Amino acid sequence: MGRRRKSSSDEGVNLDSLMDALTNVVAVLILVLLLVQADVSQKVVQFLEGLLPATKEEVAASEEKAKELESDKIILEEMLTKEPPKPEDMEAEKRQLALLEKNVKTNEELLADLEQLKKLEKKSRKERDDEAKKTKGIQDEIARLEALLDKTPVLKVDPTVVGIPASRPVPKSAEIYHALVINDRVHFIDPFTPLKMFEDEFRQEKRNFPHERIKRQGADRYIYRSGPILKHYEKFDFKNSRNQKVKLVANPVSTRMQLVVSPDLKEGGTSLEELKEKDSNFAKIVYKLSSNIRSVLMFHVHPNSFNTYLQARRVTDKARVSAGWEVKGMGAYYIRIDDVEIRREKEPPPAPTKPGPERPPTLPPKID
């Protein structure tokens, strides 16, 4: 049997559908093109309408710019018509350029040095100004003090006549008491009572103190550790009735301890004004000493209280108590404890190899 042929009517239906689709697409594209053209035209109109008219200054500036561009164009055209530079000229220009670069580098270094010099100058000026301010302040203070001196009346002080008495050695059997004369006050120091109290307490407690025993002929040698002894006496009451503090101390390089008697330098003792009274505390003490013919009172006089010493010495001489004196600014009195040996905490520094200046011999205390 033969094949059936498709009818022409079927082929026509298919072509019509294709044509309809193409027609619709073209129509849509045309519509889009019309819309875009209309929108662009609208935007152009809005842009042109929104432009502000140029001012005279802007027009003049634009014309001036146009002239400059025209001038630059003419210069460029002339340069294009010129002959190219020769190799020799190019080499010369390169050398000139290298020289300029070298000069620029040198100038930069010089500028850096100049900046450093400016900083140093600024610092020096500041230091000079600061010193000038200090100098001016000192000069003003000097002027102020000079003005005060000009207004201060000159005090007339009657001269004090001091004679040098005939001194004599202190008797070996004497009981030497001490008096510190400082800040126009006299502080009587009794060295025997605190030393006796220390010895009585030590005698009772020495078995409790760590020590080293060294046997030798006659009497054994005992060397104690200072730490436990100092700790034991920290709270010990020496019962000083003159408002004086008594403290046990030990030098790390020494083999002996000391009792330090520190009076109250501001309120303790007897003042210069009180010494002029017959029943002053100091007068009562020296009159009590006068009952012991072996008593000797040594004055340690600070240079700022010589008149106080003279008044105290008058009271002492009136009570007929032997006395002596020395110029020595002492704020406390030290009592060496010779009967108790302690172990050194560290060795003393070595003696100087080079001998120093020869010193005068130490003179023993004397009474006058």
C-alpha cells in the first residue's frame, strides 16, 4: 500500500501560527521602542529646562579657557612642525637633569639640617627664657629682702664676757653626770640609774640569751647574740622621771651595746627663762648633787645655746658642784655597756691604707 500524503490544509495552519507569534513580538518591540523614545525625549526636555542660564562671569571664564586652549593648540602645532632634537642635545639635557637631581638631594639634606637647627634654636630660646624668669625671681626676692633689711631696726646686744678658767683633771673617784644644753634648754642626764637597771635585768635573764662560752684562765669569756637581748629590752621600763626615752641599741660592727638617753628637745629639761627662777627643776637637781662631794657635772653645749649654759653654770657654781664644759651639739647621750660582749653582725670596713692628716690628741674631760 502507498504512503499517505499530508493535506495542504494542515501545512497552512502551522504557518499561520508562526506568523501570528512573529507579528506579536515585533509589535511588542515597536511598542517598547516608542516608549523608550518618548521617555528619552521627556528627559532631554527636563534636563534642558532645568539648566540655569550662565552668568557673565562664567561666560567670561569659559571664553578665557577657550583662548588658553587655542593658544596651547597653536604651541603644540608649532612643536610638531619643529625638527626632533639631536642625540647630542638629548645627552646634554640628561646631564643637566642629573645635575638638577643631585642639587635637589643636596638641598633636601640642607633643609633637614636647617630644620634641626631651628629645633635647637627653639629649645635654646626656651631654656634662656626659663633661666631669665628664675633670675628675675631671685632678683625680686633679693630686692624684697633688702627692703625688709632697710626697715628692720638694728638690735643692740650687750657683749658677753667669758673668762677662761684654770682647768684641772677630773678626779678618778668622781661620779660624772651630764647636761645637754641645746635649743636654749638644759637637759640633765643621769648615766648611772639606767645602766644599773640594765645590769640588774640582764643578771636575771642572761641564762635565756643565746651565747658562746670561751674558756680561758681566770674567767671564761661569754659572747652573746645581740638580737634576743635587744628584743627583750624593747618594752623594758627604765623608769626615767625626766620625760627622757632610754633605748638599747647595737652597732652591727661593734662588740658592745649602748644605752641611748634621748630627752624631749622641745618641751623637756629646763628653759632659759626657768633657769632664772630659784626653785627651777635644774636648781633642785644640782642642789641634790651638792650633797655628794664626788659629783661632777659636765655640760655639752650646742653653739646656739651658749647664754643658756652661762645661766645654768651660775646655778651650778652657786650650789658648789664641780663642773666642766665642752662645745658639742648633742641631741642624745650614749652610755657604753662594757661588761656585756656581743658578736659582730658584720666586719668593720678596712682601715685606710693612706694615712690621713695628723689629728690632735683627744683631751680628757676637765673641770674648771
